[in-house]
Amino acid sequence: MQQMMILGSSAVAFVAVVVAVVAIYYGIRANSRVNRLLAGLEGAGNLGETVEHYFSSVKNIEAELGTIRKNYERLSSIAAASIQKTAIIRFNPFQTTGGDQSFVLALLDNHDNGLILTSIHSREGTRVYIKPVQYGASDHTLSKEEQSALTTARSGDKQGAST
């Protein structure tokens, strides 16, 4: 019976040694994989330092992204209020003058706000008028040429027409 106990104990000890050797093998293999994974990474002393460096980088990138978003929003609002749509119509208001020396210039922002500049040339001189435009319409009566310039500018058609 005592021999059986010794044999059983030896078998258990042998199994324990085999399990320990297998565990050491898998531990070394896992450590080797982690080292290969971390190879070439900046500040890769160990996994903890690498993860800490990674999260620090992510926080810095998030802060930069926040700054970029704020700048984008500011620039978008500036751009929306800037002149983006234009049209010019040249015309001859009087049969007695030659050439299309008179013109209408429509200047609008992204919301169709802006102005219409009209220059009428005659033999006696040149007169310039400005009419405000809000949301694509003017409170002032528009001539045929002014309405054409406004319509062309609002449509985004870069080709101004002459009448």
C-alpha cells in the first residue's frame, strides 16, 4: 500500500511538473508575442507604459480635434456671411447711346443676403444705385435687369447675361 502511495504521489508530482512546464512555455510565448507587438512603438518599455502613452496621445488628439471643430464652426459662419454668389448684367438703357456701358451687379452671401449695384450710363453722366437684398428679395422695386442679375446670382449660374 505504501508503494501505491509513493507511486500515486510520484504520478501527481509528475503531472504537476508537466503542467508547470506547459504553463511556463505558454507564458514565455505570450511574453514573446507582447514584445513583438510592442516592438517599434515609441516609449514601449512595457505594456503598462505603452497603454499609458496611447491614452495620453488619444487625449491630445481629442483636444486638437475640439480646437479644429471650433475653428471649423467659426469659419463656416464667416463663410456663410461672405459674398459667394455674383452676377453681372450689362445693358444699354437708352437707344441714343452706343454699347452696353450700363450694368447691374448682384452680390449675395450663402443666405441670399447682399446688394444689387446698378450703374446707368448716359450722355449726361453716370448714376449709381444700390438696393439691399434680404433672403433673395428686395423691398425696392427691381428693374428687369436687376431682377435678372438677382435670379442669376441666386441660381449660382456663373454666366451673367447681357440684355
